[in-house]
Amino acid sequence: MGYDANRDLLWLLVRPWTGIPRLIHVLISLLTLSVMVLAQGSSRDEEVQKRLAKRLLRTLTNLGPCFIKLGQALSTRPDLVNREWLEELTSLQDNLPAFSHATALTTVEEELGAPAAQLFEEFPSHPVAAASLGQVYKARLHGNHWVAVKVQRPELVFILRRDLVIIRLLGVISAPILPLNLGFGLGDIIDEFGRSLFEEIDYEREADNAERFANLFSDDPTVTIPRVERLLSSRRVLTTSWIHGTKLIDRQELKAQRLDPTAIIRTGVISGLQQLLEFGYFHADPHPGNMFALSGQSKGLGHLAYVDFGMMDSISDSDRLTLTGAVVHLINRDFYALAEDFQTLGFLSPKSDLKSIVPALEEVLGGSLGETVEAFNFKAITDRFSELMFDYPFRVPARFALIIRAVVSQEGLALRIDPEFKIIGIAYPYVAKRLLAGDSIEMREKLLEVIFDNNGHLRLERIESLLQVISQDAAAPDAELIPVAGAGLKLLFSPDGSALRSRLLMTLIKDDRLSTADMKSLISLLGKTFSPRKVANGMLQKLSPINA
């Protein structure tokens, strides 16, 4: 069941009757598509673009699951793919040709030990959706208890092994001429993709993933995870509760269902940040077919459901903390510390001369930040970094392949629903709030690092920057500051705040003499930020039904 690049290469080499015809088929299909795109891709004729989009869809569909997965990734990027292509690629999410219903029934019986007619009170004669790795039926158990039954496509292990060997071979050969500097090599990225695909087709593993993910959000009313029906699940069949929601595909459809697209997207982004920066366990495939908008709102956030937990991944505690610090260093425009973060994460070699790289980071990231958080977007950064990679020793660690995919997919989905949405406009306040609240040991340590310099002096400009970030893009800015003030006071006077209290007291002593300058400046800053007028206004904003 597992992926092993060297083993699978040998497996295919001893089967030339399998590998050679498939390689020829893939090459002819991709070369034919490439010629058409080069010849007509720049045309402004809408009909021409629609024909190209249909050809792209047909090519990827005919080439099978591995290539369909590539198309799914592109379907989340409206900033990279034109509208006509995007509409066609969206069909790759769950609108693919279904395989034989008789084959699906045979798989159910083989895996669950009894015919579908005996296991379910009602089992339909056709699936409601067909995706790259399986198809889904809407079946009924007792009463009105509806479930989603996902049945795996036949011979999937064979197909994936064969095509991944070919994709890796073509990728490694073509890597030197591609306009990319992938550092560790395209082969490593493809290997990560292969491992994730083989994990995705093990439905027992997916059931474990779904239950683990559900536990992480068990206290969050804005995020729903379907319940796994363990007695009706196996390695190739997965049964979960049915989600009654609206797919995150079309903004107008969401509005037609009286759902707030921006509130839904905010929930998606915040839950994504929680996965990466708090839980260390994340959904690596958040495309529109895997997320549903539900009715209702909680504190201005929409309700969202995740499905399909085959492609999940973890991030180490050290990487998670470094990423959090990187966002903080970006907030404070501390580009040397940011370069150190890149070095720690493996995007820069330990031997890299950071002093020569810092000006480039400041030019790329500082210019993109602009005057406000809202000016920042990953598309601009990605474009600039692709240029930097030729002149500086940046590389992409293989372990970050799925993380980057998840973040890029999340932003692409947000842009699809709301073209004006800026994901970093949510990420900044989220990290700033956690930092100032000191809600974990690591956050408290990072807070001390941020607001005190090496000599123990307060960095007032950084505290002010964090406070500004929290409210500058909020619909009710003063209301955003109230919970931060409460959490900050709670931390200061709690046992967890002992280190913070000690450091604050030390600021009163400079050169063996009593000095109150830093403390006066801090009190002045807090007085201005949390003035009686702002506190009162914040309370009113909290009570307003518009912000409920």
C-alpha cells in the first residue's frame, strides 16, 4: 500500500509492456496539449479559451487520478488560471465520470461482508459525486439518518504506482529547464505527493484522520466534521454522516442560500491558521469540493464543514513555533529575524550569508506589505520569490510541500469566493491576539522575545504595532480590543505571567538606577489604546446585533 519511489521504479522497469505504452500515451497527451496552449493560449477570444479549457479538462481526466489531482490544485487558483479554464477545472473536484455501479456494489460487499441492500435501508443506483479516487453515494440508514458512502475506484493502487513513476521520471528530467528553482529537487516534491496519495486511498486511515480532526474542533461551533460510521467502513469503503450544505464554488450560489461569503471565508482562514499554528495537524486539500457552507453565524464567523480527510499532514512543534514567529517578525518588519526563521525552517542553508539576503527580503516583503495589512497577498509574494530564487539560495524543503499546497489552496478558495479578500489580513490579527493573550507557554515565550530587547528594555513600537494590527482592518475595531485587554490583564496577574511581571519590573532599573521612562511610555500607550471612550465604544459594538 505504501509509496516507495525506488521500489516502484524497479517494479515498472520489469514490466515494460505496462510502462512504455503508458509513457508514450502521457507524452503524446501532454505534448499535444502544450502545443495547443502555446499556439492559442494568448488569444483574447473567449470561445478559444473555452475550447482550450475543455481540452485541458479532457486531457487531465483521460490521464487519470494523478493528473486529475494536479488539475484540482490549479482549480483553486483564480489568480493563476483564467476564468474560462477555472470553470472547467472545477469539474475535477467531484464531477468526474463515475465507474460501474456494479463494481461499486461488489466492492461494498467484499469490504463490508454483506450486500449494500442488507446494510442500508436505502442505497441509490447511482452516485451523487465522482472524484479522482472514488465516488460517493447518498444512502439512508434507520429513519432519516442519511450517510455518505465513499467507494474507492478499482485497481487504484496499480494505477497510482504506474503513473507516479512516470510523473517522477518526467519531472526529474524536465526540472533543469523549468522556470523554477525547487532547491531540494522536483523529485522530492513528487515523492511527497506520492506518499500523500497512497495515504489518501487508505480509508481506514482517513477514518482515523476524521475523528482526530473532529476532536480538535469539538468546542468550535463554526466548524463541523462528519461522524464516521465505523461498522460500515473499511480500507476501500468509508461511511460518514451526510453534510447538508452549499459547496464553496460560487459566490452567487452562497448568496442565493442567504449565506455570507466573507463570513464563511473568514472561518475557513481562521480554522486553517488554527490547524497550522495551534494544532500542528492540518487538512492538506482544502479545495471547494471538500468544504461546505452551513447556515448560521457565531460572532461574525460563518459555519463551515470539512469533508474528505485522506490528505492530512502534521507539522512539528518547532516548525509551528517558528512559523508563528515568522508572522510576528513580518508584523514588526524585523527582516533579519525573518531571514533566521527561513534558515531554521530550511528554506535557506545554514551557511547562507543572511546580511546579503535581508535587503532582498525587505524589498519583496516590505514593499508588498505597503501601508496596511490588506495590501499583502501571497500571489504577489510568490511571484517575487520565484525571481529571488535564481539569485539567492532559497529552496523548498520537501516537508513543506503539503503546507504550501494547503495555504495556497486556502487563499485560492478565498479569492474565488471573494476576489478582494486578503488572507494575511486575517492571519496578522489572529497571531497578534494569541501573542498578546499569552495563551500557551510557547506564546508567552514568544511575547517576551518580541516586546523586550536583549538589554531588557521595552520595545514600545512593537507593542503598538501589535495593537494596531488587531483592529486596523476589523469591522468593529474597538470591540476587537476588549477581549485582548481582558486576556492581557488575566495573564499579567496570573501565575503564568510571572516571567512577564519580572521583566516589567526589571525595566524600572537601568544602570543600577531607578528609571520610570519605559513604564510611563507603556502606560501612556495603553491609556491611549484603551481609553474610556474606546472601551465604551467597544462594549457597544459587542452588544450590537450586527456584530453578533
